[in-house]
Amino acid sequence: MTKRDSPVTEDELHAYVDGELPADRRDAVAGWLAEHPNEAATVAAWRAQAEAIRARYGGVAEEPVPERLKLEQVLRGDRSRSWKRIAAVAAIVAFVAGGGAGWFARGVSLPASHDHDGTITADALEAYRLYVVEVRHPVEVPGSERAHMTKWLSKRLGYQQRIPDLSAIGLKLVGGRLLPGPSGAAAFYMYEGPSGERYTLYCSKVATPESALRFTGGRQSAAFYWVDDKIGYVVAGPDQRDRLEQVTKLIYEQLDRTARKS
């Protein structure tokens, strides 16, 4: 059997959508799709999703990978952080008077800021912008391997990972990956909606013991950030605050409920 006549694989279909298929296979795959309408419909949906993602976030795809997001930085341990600055910022955030505990007590936000000085929020937003445009490789471990991913990232971060289920609001778990954090490793989880919109959860150990909820937005993306028991959480997504708040609320409630049971 020649390479031209070899069976079409799923990887080749993804490469076909991305325009990365070798020339000697493009015609063969196109012909195979013409004879397989169900697979052709799937490929068409992938292409539409890829085009939608590129249309919204394509501008950041050309940006260089930030130095702080290169995994080798975790091993070197040479990252410097101005935690006094973070503490000073956190100090101006107060709980809503009379708002009660839990989520609603966290409903205070800071003015929009990109935190270019290197805070966890900036790292999480940069990771979001970097990986949200990826079609074939947005994560290291797919969501279908949730148990393995939980065990692996829990071991690497040094504390039990709790991966929220967002299916109730139409978001499925794409998967996760390991990234650098402010004082070690960070876990990065990606979720995707039916129209291709993506949201991410970034979590890592931080120096600040607790903080109220904070919001930052701009550059077509936004994030909510809070700290519980020296673990910082950042939920990032498109700059649509109402929807992002809905996602963040569900994530917070699940993490808080699980923490209280443990």
C-alpha cells in the first residue's frame, strides 16, 4: 500500500483542517472525506471552530512565548516576585459590607489592570492568550484522562487538585497542562463551550494567605482572581464580564465545597 492510499487517521484530519498536511496526502484525504459525509461534517465543524477562534484571538498567536511561561523556569527557581506589591494591592480590597460570607462576600473588584509586573493574574492571562488559539494542542492531558491528570498535577504541585465540572453551564473540560507558577508549578485547565469559546482555570501556591475576589479585563480577555489558604486561583476567558462571572462563581462554589469536605 502506498502512502497515498494508506488509511486516513484522526491526526491527519486535524492536520488537514490546520493546513499542515503534506502535499502528497491532501488530495487523498479530500477524496476520502467526499466518500464519508459524517466525517466530512465533523471536519467542517472543526474548521468553523478554528476559524472562529482565530478570528477572535488570532492577534495574540504571533506574540512570543513569555519567558515566565517557559517550564524550565520552574526548575531553575530564579523567578523574582514583588510580594510586597501584591500585599499592598490586596490590602485595598475589602469585603462587601453586610454581604455575608462565601461568593457574595468576595464580590469586590479592582479597576482593570494588566499586572505587567509579574503577578499570578498576569501569568494566567498570558497562558490563556497563548493556548486559547491552539486547535490541536491546547493541553498536555485531555479531559478524557481526568483521573490521570488529577493525580499527575496533584503530585507536581504538592497538593490535591480539584477539577471543577462546568457541564451545568455548557462547558466541557478540554484538559490541562503544567505551567510555571509564582513559587513552583501551576496547574492550567481549559474548558470549551459549544460555540468554541474557551475559559481557563490557573492555580498555584502564592505568598498571600487570603484575598477577596478581584477582576481585571482588557485586550479581548478578562479574569477573576482570588486566594484561599495560600493557593491563588485565576479564571480567565473572553472579556464578557457577566458570563465570566457565571463561570467563576460555579468554579468557586465547587472548590469551596470540596475544600470544606476535606
